[in-house]
Amino acid sequence: MKRDMKMRKIKRRRIGAVIILSAGVVFSASYFGGVDKYIAKAFNKYPVEETSRPNPSSVGESASSSPSPIEEKVKHPLDVPLVLQKPELMRGCEVTSLAMVLQYRGIYVDKMDLAQKIKYEPFQQNGIMGNMHEGFVGDMRTFNEPGLGVFVEPILDVAKRYVDESKIVNLSGKQVEQLYETIDMGSPVWVLTNALFKELPDNQYKTWNTNQGKMKVTYQQHSVVVTGYDENYVYINDPLKKDKNRKMDRRNFETAWIQMGRQAMTILP
């Protein structure tokens, strides 16, 4: 009998201890868990999965939506007036491109005025071919008469009739980067290139005997105004085309410009 009563007391003590221990565990888990959450929130770490992990799709969108400076230039080439050479001047790309540059500077001179004022050279005289460094060679207005074109020097000379010489810049012989720097500063660039806007094979060139000796020329010669550029393209006003700021492959365009003797000019504000 006494032994049974003693065993019941031991069981009651064990049950009490278990109850107390369980309560302590519950309290500890509840209390310290709450403290951990409080501390974590105070340092912006809770819950980590919701606040610290970036969304992959949003990162991709923000990266692509921030254009680089060079992409920004693509959207805003210089707003140069477009002037077409035809039908009045079938070979008049050089003076027509000059008219665009002048009009951009607020000098509203007509291409026909420039065609009248530029110096001319005979296409051929006494077996000597005309010299495009000295004037427009042949007939500018019609294909019914022989003609070719003009180099940068006579273009510079006729520009001086309308603009103070201090504002006229001969960019001929410069590195192509200097053309782009000129555009960055807000000045479109008159250039001499070819009608294909890429390097020409040797069979597209002829050798003329001129008053300055032998000179290589091509009937593909053409002149345009460069209005902008980016990493892959240049943008031009072509006097033979009706669309402004035509996009041309930059590498091919540079090669053609270099092949034509790096001839270029601009007019400063």
C-alpha cells in the first residue's frame, strides 16, 4: 500500500516536470523567435527571399532600356535641310550638298546659284583632261555633254562668297574621327565619296593626264552631307535620294571616303 502511494507521487513529479519543461520550450521558442524576427526586420533582412533577391526579368529590362550615349546620337542626327540635285543638275551633287550645309547655317542659297558661281574647267582641251582641283570638269546640268565633277578646293572657294572665311573649315586629309567630332559639335560635314558607298575595285578608276600630271578619277564620284553616326552606321543627306538621314554601313562608308582622298569640309556657326 505504501509502495503504491510512493509510485503515484513519483509519476506526478515526472508529469509536472514534463509540463514545466514543455511550457519553457514553448515560451522560449515563442520569445526568441519573436526577437529574431524583430532584429532581422530592424536590419532589413527578413524575409530574405522577398526583399534581397533581384528579379531577373526586371534587370534585363532596365539594362536594355538605358541607351548608351552613342545610341542616343542615332535618334537625333542633325536636322539638315534635304536638297535634291535632279532634274536641274544631273552631275551637281557637290554644289547641292554645299547648299544643304549653307542652308543649315541659315544661308538660304539655291543650288543653281552655286552652280553658276563655281569655277568650271573644260572636260578636255588639247589632249589634257580637266583638273577637278581647279574647277568643275565638264557639264554639270546634262548627261548629253561630257562631264565628271569637282574636288573640295573649288567648293571651299564658292563657299567663301557666302560665309566669312574664318567659319569655313577644310577637313580634307584628316582622320575620320575628326569628322565625327565636328558632327558632335553641331556641324554637318560635306564629303566626297562614291555612289556605291564602299571601296571601289581598280576597274572603276581611270587615269587622266591633267595640267598637274596623272590623276586617278572615277565616274562613280559622289558627294553627300554626313548628319550623324553611331557605332555601326553613318547618317547622310544624299542629293539623289528623297529620304533624310539615310543609314549607311559605317565601315564601308569610311573606306570609300578614304579611297576618294579624304576630302571634306564644314561651316561653323
